[in-house]
Amino acid sequence: MGLSRRALANPTSVRTRFAVSLLTNGIRSIIGFVGGLLVARGLDPAGYGDLSFLLGSFAAFRTLLDMGTSTAFYTFISQRRRSPRFYLLYYLWLAIQFIVPCLLVAVVLPQPILQKIWLGHSRGVLLLALLATFLQQQLWQTINQVGEAARQTVKVQALNLVVGLGHIALIALMVFSKWVSVAHILWLYVVEYAVMSLVALPLWWVRPTHAEPETGAEVTSDKASLGAFFRETLAEYRSYCAPLLILSLATFLGDFLDKWFLQLFGGAQQQGLFQISVQFSAVSLLVTTSILRIVWKEVSEANASGDKARTARIYQKVSRALLVFSAILSAAMIPWAKEMVLLILGPRYLQAWPVLAIMFLYPIHQSMGQIGGTMLLATSRTRTYMWISLAIMGVSLAFSYLTQAPRSGLLVPGLALGAVGMGLKMVIVNVVSVNLQAYVIARHFEWRYDWLYQVVAVPLLLALGFLSKALITWMGMGQSLAMPWLASAGLLYGVLYLAGVVGLVWTMPWLVGLERAELRAILDRRMAVLGG
């Protein structure tokens, strides 16, 4: 995707920020994907499962300690300018979130309890995983949030790209030198994000510069006394986060127990098979992750200014477009799940292909769910978000246990489906939950519940994918993993599938939130650019 001079001249515009975010996130997704595959091949399914369990469990604890403050922080700094003391207070809160769990793991919790919670991992490895998770998912994400709120997407994405390039280079070096272990990978995360945080912090995040002029609308004044400043800030966070406290606990239980049930009942190998499938499926969320913070900023600002029409327009168009785009990517890859696993990961991961096929369905509605969650949080409807999430998490936990528990030996037996069961649970619960969320949003904002595009687009795109592969197979192609045959089959498959997608969107442009006239105008502009 190219950027025009006019776009680069206005780096704070929504269009430029999205273009830069999409381009750099695309590159970073490829880099992260390749890096994850290198780690998976360098370890094995069990080793990759242990690494995923450690990082995922501490990410769940991070959610518990965060208590919704990170979403409040980003919403507040997106709405208006804040004083330096507002930022410094939040940074002190981050330090507390790191120190408390470190003390628990290093000093307070006895070894037998640690063994039961983390299923045999040593105290040293746990501390290393805790540090890696904090640097990557708290400190670095906060730095990204402040930059995005200041509409500095170009700088933020450039730094993220540097991190990604450095990461894959070091991972490749470790793999080829046969120096890969769970501990070594954790150390790599620690060094990478510690160095990049030190590099990034001085740039603008101590006192970020916003594109809009100061209007005196800061909630806390630089001239206010420290006590008054603290009370006002605490009251603002309390009002926003109070409904999220219970949700933080429920989210922690959901995230942690999902991984814990799979690790306990299925073992590290099943954990690895499931997590590598999650790694593949994340490719379909490329556009969603690129635009999410931008949508958050624009919705938060539009809602704060009372522009209901703009809020509705952003939500409806973005929801449709992102779900259909995710479905296009996922439906293209599902028919080739087995071939992808064999070619990229090798025979050791062959059992992962049914899980991968299932998990490719997950990002389709996950994109819609992330936009819906952004709508509720960016407009400070945290109580609504809490009740929806709590209801779904209760159902999700019950299904997690039933799909993972053994068929006998426990008071409540399960199905012992391992990674396949976890994938099925994720997809089914996700589809139900995001539609419940969309229905509630429609009621709150008093617009029509939009659902028809889902039941039309997803089945049609899946049919296009399987039909295109069937034609390839009928022509005698795609049955060999030898590169010349596979490349020619993939190229022909891509042509057939994309032709079908273009025909579908042209026939039913409403699926992506466009009218026929809007679609024609977009094509005319693109043709004019190419012609010029």
C-alpha cells in the first residue's frame, strides 16, 4: 500500500494513520508469524505449549491486576489533553502492578502452591515469564497507547516495526545455532522490550504533543494541589473502572482456566497444537488490529462531542467491512489447513490441522467483537460491557471444562477433546457473544440490529474457498507439496477465489457497508490514480 505525498503531509489524519497502521501491521504480522513458526519448529509441540502456557497465564494475571485501568487511561487521554502528572501517576500504578506479583512469586507463595498453579515450572522461570509479560503487554502497550492518543501513529508503528525486525533476526539466529529453549525465548522478550522502552520513552511520551490546540479542557490542572489532583483523578478512574473490577476477575479466570484446563487435562503437547493454531488464525485479524486504536480515538472523541451520527456511521461501516475482510482471509485458508501444517511446521505438528481449520473461523467474528467492545469502552459504557462479558465468560468456562475434562475419573466427566474441543468452544462462544454484544449496542444507541451480512457473507465465502480448491483438485493440481506444483496450484487458486470474492462484493456491496454508488466512486478514484 503506497502513501501519497498529501497523506504524508498530514500524518495525524485518520486516513494516513490507518494506511500507515495497516502497512506496518501487515509487515509486523508477517514477521511475528514467521518468528512464531521458527520458535515452534525450534522447540516442539510440548515446548511450545509450555512457553504459551507461561506467557498466557501471566497475561491473565496482568488482566486481574489491571482492573480496567489501561482502557480507562487510553479513553481519558484520547478525549482531551492531560497534565504530565496524570501520566506520571499512571506510570507509578504500572510499577505497583509489576512489584506486587513479583513479591508473590519470589517470596510469598510457597513452592508447593506454585507447583500446583503452574504445573511444575520452577520459580526462576516463573519470574522470567512475569518480567517478559510485563514489559511486552503492559509497559510497551502503554507507550503505544500514549503515542496513538497523540495521533503519532506513524512514529508508533515505525518503532513497532523495528521491534519486529529485531525479534525475527534474533529468533532466526537462536534457531539456526540450536540455542532455543523456553528460558532463552523468555530472556529474548525481556531484553527486546526493555531496550525498546528505554529508546521510546524520551521521544514524546513524558508529555505527549497533541495535534489539536490546548483548550483548557484538562480535567486536572497543573496548578491544582497534589491532593486535589489525586482525588479528582482517582474519582475519574473509579467512575470508569468500578464496573470493570468484577470483569477483571472474570476475565482472569476465563483466560487462565482455559489454558490451565488444557495444560492439566491435555498436556503441553495439546497446548502447543492449540496455540500454534491461534498463531496462524491471527493473520485474519490484520486489518482489525491495524484500525482498532484509531477507531477507539475517533469514537471516543465523536461521542464526547455529542456527534451521534458520526458514531453510528463509524461503527456500522467498520463492523461490516472488518468482518467480511476477516472472512475473506479465513475462508481462503481453511481448505488448505492440512497442507499448511505439513509444509510450514512439518510432520510433528500434523495433528494440529483440524484445530487450525476450526480456529481460522475464530477471527471472523472476533473482529466484530473487538469493534463492539471498543464502542462500549470508548463511550464509557463500562457497566454494559461488564454484564455482557460476565454472562459469556460463565458459559465459556463451563464449556472449557466439559471439552477438556476426561470422560471418567471425575465427579463431572467431560469429553476429553483436547485442542480440537478448545477450538470448537472458542468459535461457538465467540459467535454467540459478539452478536449479543451487537444487539445490546443497537439498543443502547437506538439503531437497527445489523446481522444479515454475517449469515450471507460467511457461508458464501467458505463455499467459494472450497469450490476453488475442488476445481484445483479436479484439474490434478495441489496434490503435491513440491514447491513448483504447490506454487502453481496456489496461484491458480488465488485467481479463482479472488475472482469469486470480487464478484460477490460487486453484486452485494452492502456486505462491506457500501452502496453501489460508493463502490463505483472508490473504483473511479483508484483508476484515476493508476492512470495518473
